[in-house]
Amino acid sequence: MASSRVPACTVAPAAEAQLEAEITELQATRDGWQKGGMLGKADHCSADGRPCIQVDERGWGVRGA
């Protein structure tokens, strides 16, 4: 019987470093938004633990314009 498991994925060191840099940048952006009061809530919102962010759009201009 063949295994139905998906094999582990390996990432080239250069690609891994790039992804880590992007994560660092995104976390800094998130932190800035939180400090500026632009995020209502940062949480994990799906069964697989994917992060989601509730954005407070008040004061961001006219919606639909």
C-alpha cells in the first residue's frame, strides 16, 4: 500500500532567507499598524491556525469611492 503522506518540502537557502526577510517586514508592518491604532484585532481565525487581521476602516476615507 502506497503512503498518502505529502513529502516534506525543502527550500533553497536563498529562498528561505528571502522568506524570512519578508516575514520580518510583514511583522514590522503589523506592529506599526497596531501601534497606530489601525488594527482592531490580530488573531488566528481558521481551523489551520492561519493568521487573520480585522482592520478598522473608520477614518480611511469614503467607502466605495
